[in-house]
Amino acid sequence: MKRALTPPLAPYVDALPVPRRLRAAEHDGRLTVHMRAATHRFHRDLPESTIWGYDGTVPGPTIEAERAQPVTVEWRNELDRPLPVVVTIAPAAADDDGVPVQCVPGLSGGVRDEHAAALSGNTVVHLHGGLTPASSDGWAENLFAPGQHAVSHYPLDQRAALLWYHDHVMGVTKLDVYAGLAGLWVVRDERERELDLPEGPPFEVPLLIQDRNFDLDGADRLSGRLLHKTDPDVMEAFAPFTVVNGKVWPVLDVQPATYRIRVLNGSNARTYRLVLLRDDEPDLDRIVQIGTDHGLLRAPVRVPPGGLLLASAERADLLVDFSDLEPGTELTMLNTASAPFDGSSFPAADAEQAADLDGLLPYPHVMRFRVTAGIAAQRRIPRELATDYDPPAADALAGAPRRAIALVERELDGEPNMLTLRELAPADDDHSGPVVTITDGDGTIRYRVVAAQFEDTTTFFPMLDEYEVWKIVNLTGDTHPIHLHLDPFQILARHPIRHEIPADGIGERDLEATVTLGRDPDDELDHTIDDNERGLKDTVRVNPKEMVEIAVRFTTYSGRYMYHCHILEHEDRDMMRPFVTMAAELMPFMA
Ligand SMILES: [Cu+2]
């Protein structure tokens, strides 16, 4: 169903808010952030919403810090109202008119989840992208309740990058982040200053993009009450309204100058493919991407011709040149990615027609830029950016430990399918149970499942300062953004694969499958690594019929960390696992 709905809210009427900056250096590196219930207006024509926010705002303040200047944050949990989100599973995936229920506001016949309504505000804070000691990393089970507080130490001995902090509570991260518990965190360093990149307002603008839905009042008007709605077919919430820095479809007045736009997809589940349109035509050539999740790329790159693809938690650092544009020129940013995202392409030239109800994309709108009068100020784009990293050398990887993870979709009785994962380890020759056989550049290896749930025993013990190669095999029909805590990684390969899973091959814990490199005949994805992915990443999209290989080298801190899918509805239900980084000197003492 390609037809669009008429938006119930006027697009491009609210000015893009820029979150308050909280500069650590002005507070001797000691910050206090209060988690509070507050009210927030997501759109001019919406009633106020109750939210949970860091310092009571959506998004929270943007914390700015310098590389290697440690920051201590006292996270004060002062939440004094229950979860301000109505949570429901609608009884059917589409309404009587055939419109998918996730495309429209209101409960769509669902009942309010009373367990969610009873959530009082237990929290734990994770600094995503932070090179953080385990004790401050925000382990998903180390909660602090309203009235309790946590002090986290962030050494920040890491390169400049756009990080973000958000809630990470086991099982309900999807609800706590949706309620508003997310904010940006910028690390700055000398290399960026040498390059004379815009820093701070007005020419550096962060965009935190999320999708939200709202309940209806008794008269079927939008009530402003936040609504997390899923349905029997889709266990992730894909909300119809795109919110940038806390406003639905905002507009930003820009001078005719080069802007540094720092984009984060902070949605629960939705992937965006961002296209800039001018006079209904794609206008992507004025964008140059200079950085990714963990900061600067080695050289500037164009965004892919289809648009800038960002799954949940991925970031992009962009230079956008508005200097040639007349006052009054409007550039509209649209999203062309349908949901659940499966890696499919969509031509940028058709972005105006991207609305797709079956693809849970009723409104492609994201935001608009409007050029004002001013003196044109184009900025030179440096040819060389980062000089502090190289792709890992082949000999460094030759003997590196290999780890394998399979992403699987398990069918459940009377519930939507569960997207989850299986940790694998090579099976002994005499192993008799189900096996996953993977044939790739390392040969044919038979694996058995060694962990299926978060609580299962830890099986990954990476040694500090040693490269590892992780192979992530996607046996599902959706793209999963896989995120590792602690250090960034580099993407080595994106292989098309064929896989066969026998009937009942995906058990409660087991997995039986055969995976071989090579393209499935009906596979239309190109499985390439985009230029803007050849940097230091902490989240990588793993598409259907694909095996992604990453090289990661954990450094600095020993301890218990997590890796997981960053679709929050997936991570909350076991698409998340621990790993323990070990100092080399302790390895001889491990059993
Ligand atoms: Cu996932």
C-alpha cells in the first residue's frame, strides 16, 4: 500500500530547538544531571506531553568535554511520576480500512499495559561510544531507583566524536528512552581544531532524530500523551511522527554558509535514509561527510547516492554548504527507509513519493532548512581528516581469535516473533546435537550454540590490546544495528550469504543451520561497505542474507561489558549479551 495519509500536524512550523550546552570545563569536570519528570511540547499544535528527561528536557543537555579531561557526572534520579508512556499491543496489525495501526495515533483497540504503567523510574545511564571503565558503563542490571543516585566517571581518553547518553535498563530500555531519557555528548580534540571545523552555534548543529506516536483524547484529538504501540506482526514500535531535537518536523533558518550538522539516529527501531531535496530534486552534492560514530574519517566522502543511511545509534558528521543559495530557498530532509528496514534501496529521485503505509512510513518528513539573508561564507573542506588510524593489517588479523554470532528470528505461540541471537563456538568432532555449519574464507566450521539468553554464562573473554574478528551472521529478514560497548571497531567485510534452516531449526536455545558465502538468487541487496562506513564504528548494520566481519581491539579497561542489537525492542529481549575484557597477564590464570 503506497498511499499516504494526510498529516494531522503541520510540518515545518516549529523552529528546530538546539539542546542546552553543558560544558564540563566550566564546571571543573564535575556535573550534576537531574532525571526528572517534566512537560514538553512536541509540536505547536499538540498539548503538552509528560516526559522523563535529563534535567527535565527532551533531549537532555548536550554535554561537551575535551579529550582526556575526565568528567564525573552525578546522575540524580529524581523521577517522581510513573512512566509517562502509554504502552499497548494493538489486537490487529491493520485497522478496518486496512491502514497499519502503527501508522496512526491512538491505541487502535489495544489495552494499556498495566505493568508498564506501574514502572516507577528505575534507571541506569550508558554513555554510548564512551571508552568508559566497566563500573561506570551502565550495566543493564545495575539500577538506581527514584531517590537514589549514581556517580559515573568518564576518563574520555578518546578521539573527538559525537557520543550520546541514554537509559539502558534491562527489559525496558525501549520505554525509558522513548519517555525521553537521551541526550548528546560531544568530545572535542586538537585535531578537529587544526582542521578549523565549526564548533558550537550557530554553524555546528546537532540533530537527534527519533520517531514518536501519541494517544488520542476522548474526542479523537491528539492528546500529546506518548504512545508506544506495537502489533501482532511487528514487535518493534515504528512511530509515525519524526521528532528532531524534540520537535515534530521542525524548520531551521540557516545563513548562506557551511554548516556542520551532526546527526544521530536516536530512535528505538527505525532506520532513516535521509535525502535532501530542493525544488523536489535530490540535492545531496552539497553534503560532505567527514565523520562517523567515533569521529573523523580519514578523508571526506559523499553520502551514498540513495541518501544517508543511519540505523538506531549510528552517527554522521556532515558539512553542508548553503553558501550558494538565495534567501528564501528551502531544502527539505526526507526519510525514504521503510520499516522494519531490510536493507532495500530506494531512489533518492523518488523521495517525494516515499510514503508507504505497509512500510510503516506514513510521513517521509524529517525537517526543513530555510536559507536567510546574509553574507555568503563557504568553508574550505580539508582533504585529509583523521591521521590516527589505519585499516587493521592482515598480519595483525591472521592469528586473531574468531568469534561467531547468529541473529535469528524465533517463532512464538500467540506472540509476535522474537528477534534474538545465538553465540556460537566450534563444536567438538563428537558433538551430536544441532550444529551451525559456516563455510567462509576460514574454511568450513561446525559450531554449537553456547549462549542464547543474556543471563547465560559469559563465553566471550577478549584480551586487551589484541585484535579479534567477530563474524555476525544474519539469518533474519531484518537489518540489525549491532553495537559493541567500550572500543570502536572497523568493518572488514560484508559478505552475501546463503543459509538453510530446517523446520524447527530455531529452538528455544538451539540452532541448526547451514551458511555459505555467496549470493542467494533472489537477493537484491548489494552487500557493499559504504565509503562512510570505512571509519571507526561502534554500531554496524547487518542486513538480511549477510555476514558482517568486524575487527575490534578492546583497550584500557578490564571488566564486564555488553554488546547488542540497538533496536531497543530487540536488545530488551535477549538480542544482547555480555563480554568480559581481560588484562593479558590474567589470561594464564583463567580456566
Ligand atoms: Cu535487532
